[in-house]
Amino acid sequence: MAGSDAGDRRDSEYLQVQTTTDSRAEAMELARAAVEARLAACGQVAGPVASTYWWNDELERSEEWFVFLKLPADRYDELAAFLADRHSYDEPEIVATAIVSGSASFLSWIRDETRPRPASAASGASGTPLESGTDEAARQAAEGQIRAE
């Protein structure tokens, strides 16, 4: 279903996938959930935009929000299935555009941040000080070392 006819996306190592939704809250949640699941390295929300389209033989107009997600091409099928499953639309837009060029460090970052992590990495060994501090605070809270305010 989602992702089975992705055309020439296999010619590029990296993609930007976009979808739209009718609320900023849903757009933010889709971006957050995809990044948290490491299906995308980055999620961006933009909008609103005015959309005009055919739906059920009627011309529709609505306000929508874009979600842009950056990922390695080999993760597309997983991301497309994820979006199709979590999206509120019956037939969500899921469109992939090849990233034909980019800085080597940025593209490497996309690859690194979409690698599945072992369970131990989720509890504080992520690498960056901000993430490690956040993970450490979560661990301490879970162990009762930090009191809720």
C-alpha cells in the first residue's frame, strides 16, 4: 500500500518525505513520533497553506499544515506505513522527493540518527550532552532520585 510504488526513489540515498494534515497539532505529533521512532532524522512543520483538491467528487478547500521529514531512502517503506497508520486522513499525501545533493556531514547525520538504537542507548548513552542530560534526568526521575515539582 503506502510506499509500494515509490518510483525512482531508489536512485537517491536520501529523501525528504512530505505529508499534510488539517491541524498544526497533528502535524507536530506526526513529526515528533516519526523522529522519536528514528524513521526520520528531522521533522519540520510549516503552514498553514490553502489547499484545493477533489475529494468524493466534490471540490474541497481547506487549511492544511505540511510535515517534512528527512531520512535515508531505505527507511521510506517503514515511514510511509507509519504515516498511513497514524494519519487522520483516509488517503494521506505521502510524497518522497530525492535529496540529490547535500553536505556530507548533514547527510551522515541523517543516516546516523535513523539507525535503530539498542535498548541501552535509550537510557542515556546517546552521545550529545543535551540528549545525555535529558536521558539522565529521565532515568533519575524513574528511579525516584528527582522529586516532581
